Amino acid sequence: MSDDPLLWLLLLQLIFIFLNAIFACAEIAVITPFPIYRKK
């Protein structure tokens, strides 16, 4: 197994992107049923 720091950095980046996508979907799912919050 190679100890390439760049590989771990890339893996960490992918994990953060994946988590961000999940939170974004959750946020949309929560906000959509309540049109009051979108009234701006």
C-alpha cells in the first residue's frame, strides 16, 4: 500500500463533496414543503 499524501487528499476531497451533496439534498427536501422560507 502506497503512502501517497496526494491520494489521501483526493480521497478526503471526494468524501467532503459526497457529504456536501447529501446535505444539499436534505436541505432542499426540508425547505421545499415550506414555501414560507422561500418567500424573499
